[in-house]
Amino acid sequence: MLDSLRDIFKRLRRSVAQRGVRNMIYNVWRRTARRGRSNTGLARRNDAGVPARGALKHPFDEQFGVETSGIIGWRELETGHAHDLYTVSYYGVAPSLFQEAMTRWKSHPGKVSLAEYTFIDLGSGKGRAVLMAAEFPFKACIGVELNAGLTDIARENMARWKAAGRARSPMTAICQDATEFVFPDTPCVVFLFNPFTAKILKKVVGNLARAFAARPGELDLIYINSEFSSVLAAHPGFETLWEERIPMWPEDAAADLAHQLESVGEIYGQTGIEPCGAWRWRGVSR
């Protein structure tokens, strides 16, 4: 009983820290209402016959022999760091969303060639985005992840990717808090797959503004599932390149649905399409 109360308190504290009291109350109401619907049982794990947790593999992993599948809840990702409170569950970005976002980003060329950019995925998890980025001729591809276990998996994936001859650029996995990462002197494209909430994103954006203060045009940011894009919209130094909802390829949408059912036994969000965008650092006039 005491452990259950502690867990409830922990979840409420986390929800308030991430989205405030009003949204916390709304989310509790929404979840309660959803579970009370008569057809909710259709989506539950046992009724759907979904395999045991961890049994499903994303088509990306099946095709390339890596391990980036699954949804891992925040409880299993805790590291003891103060920012654990603001992280979200692990789930690899859909390959179709990544490829479509990259296509849109490349249609807005910057002042330097792609080969001069360092690609940096903040909250990189098992490294799926870094693997795909390494197929482009970037100067380097870096994954920054707070959880040591996920970082180790990412390193194993990178080794397999390189051995298979798929990497056109060097890859590195760093176990570090995203707000403490020191950005290189090269032009950078920062990638986010909604890895943390607004409080941490504000810190990251502040760090970016300081690091690139005298380097207008040398920083782009690609944001998939851009839940907190208002942070970027509110900053005077960033210009929006594009924002739109991108549909997944059918195999990615099916995998997204299956992994939700496997992980939590129900569908907890819209699947098959995500809000995405890209922003360019133009600097702040003095």
C-alpha cells in the first residue's frame, strides 16, 4: 500500500513538473474517461493477443540487424539525475518521419554544404536517428543520451552499422545530460524527437543561443513530434524554415500502433502522423 502511494505521488509530481497543475488534472480526467469507455477492452494487451513485452521488432531492426525497437517507460530510464523528472519514455523515431523531415530540411540549404555539418541527436536513446543520419555525408554524427544503458545499446548498433558498410560519416554515442553538452565549432544540425519537456528544451535553446551567438546561419534544428515548438517560436534568434504534420509510411504506422499495444495495452495518442518542423538560427540583433 505504501509503495503504491509513493508511486502515485511520484507520477503526480512528475506530471506537475512537466506540464503544470492544470494539465495534470486534465490528463488524469482524460485517462479515467478513456478507460471507462465500453470499447477500451478491444485495445488491451490480452484481448488483442499482443506478444509479451519486448517481443515485437520494428521493421527497421528486422531489415538491418540492429536493436532500436520498443517503448521503455520513464521508470525504467531513471538515472538518479535531477533531470529524470523531465524526460519522456524511449521510442525510436519512425524512419519515414526522419527521412521526410531530412528531405524537407535539405530543401532549405544553408550557407555551407551538408558535409560541413555535425549532426547531433539530443536524447538519442538507442541511436536510430544517428544510424540513419550516418548514411548522409555529414562531418560527424553524435548521439547524446542521459541513460547509460541506452547509450551502450546505441554503441553496439553503431558498430553493426559501420560493419555493414552503411555509415558514410563517423558516429559517436555520448552518455551525458543534453543541457551540459558542449556544441562543436562546426556548423550543426540538432535533431530532437521530443526527448524532454519544455523546461529542459528552454535550457537547451539557451545553450544553443550562447554557443552560436556569433555564428548566424550555422545552426539548424529539426524537431519531430514538436510538442513544445512554442519554445522556439518565442525565441527571437530562431527563424522557422517549415512546420507541418508529416504522415508515416504504412509500415511505420503499423509498428507504432503495435508497440503501443505491446507496451501499455492501449492506444494513448494519435498514430500515423506527427507535427514536425525545422528552425534556423539567425542570431539576435544588438
